[in-house]
Amino acid sequence: MNTTLRWSARILSIFVVGILLVFAFGEGLNLSHFTARELLLFVFFPLGFCVGMVVAWWREGLGGGITVGSLAAFYLVDRLLSSSFPRGWAFVALAVPGFLFLLYRLWTGMTKGTKKT
């Protein structure tokens, strides 16, 4: 179970980071054209998502926390700056690997203390 969960999170993280990179660079990413609001949101999504998923390959709990924390911060900042939340399920769906990394860390943390003798 642990191995399946870990590798599911890893494979999905590669897929999500790949999608985000295709969107960013396929559209000709030019940060100089971003407004201050867009730049602030960019820090959390997609940058925070990608950083979290890369870190999670070595430290699942930390990387998953960065990804899920970036999702929460993205929603909070967007709410504060625009008085509404982003619509749709895409942002949460793209954060699924982060949730899986956190679940893996929680699962392995709970099972470490229950060794068979």
C-alpha cells in the first residue's frame, strides 16, 4: 500500500508539473507583463505547486505541505484581492499529488511505530 501511494503521488506530480510547464512556456511566459496581483498569485500557483511537488520526491510531508499550502494561499490571496474565489475544480485537481504525498507521510508515520516482532 505504501509503495503504491508513494508512486501514485510521484507519477501524478510529474504529470502535473509537466502540464504546468507546457502552459507556462507554451504561452510564452513573460513575467514583465504580469500585474502585481498576477505576480503574487503566480508565486503560489504554479510556482509553489511545482516547488512543492519537486521537494516531495525527497521529503513527502514537506513537499506535500508546500503544495497544499500554496493552494490555500492562492485561494486566500485571490479572495482578498478580487472578492471571489477561483471557479472550477482545476486548481484542487492539480494539487492532488500534494494531498497524496501528505497522506503517504501520515500513513508511514502511523505505521512506523507498529513493527511486527
